[in-house]
Amino acid sequence: TESTRYKDVALSPTLFQWESQSQTSQASPTGQRYINHQTEGGHIILFVRRLAGDPFVLAGLADYVSHEGDRPIRFRWHLRDPLPELVFEQSRAVV
């Protein structure tokens, strides 16, 4: 459905765009937890998959870069380790 179609995509091997759930606002506790994870001592661990039903692949630790929008929030995360080439190619093709 439209409410579960996320625009999650690898922009480069170390930059990933990810959308929160459709009801998450910037002001919500969840939105604030994502936005402020570094200053609050939290960690973001990103898992990716090509299609629903595919197994998830560990992409690794990610750090906040920016966000925009509301309900959902579109985040950009910097991956501490680059995605393997095949995972990058598959992740960027899912747009």
C-alpha cells in the first residue's frame, strides 16, 4: 500500500536515504530519537534488503547526516563502512 512504500535507497556506498514509518513525525519520541541519536548516546544499525521476503543484509553502523519532511521523515545516514558493491547496486536499484 502507499503507506508502506518507503523510498529507501543507497545514494552512494556510504550514504543511505531511509524513510521512517508513515506516522512518525519529527516531534515524536521516535523522530527525536533518530534525529538526536548521537548526542543521546544511541546507535543506528542499518539492515537492507532488495525485496520484501528477501533476507536482510547488515549494512552496519550509520550516523545522522540530515532529515526532511514529516510523516514520514526522510533521513540521510552516513554508513561508517561502505556497502559491498553488489549490495550497493541492488539497494540503489530499488527506487
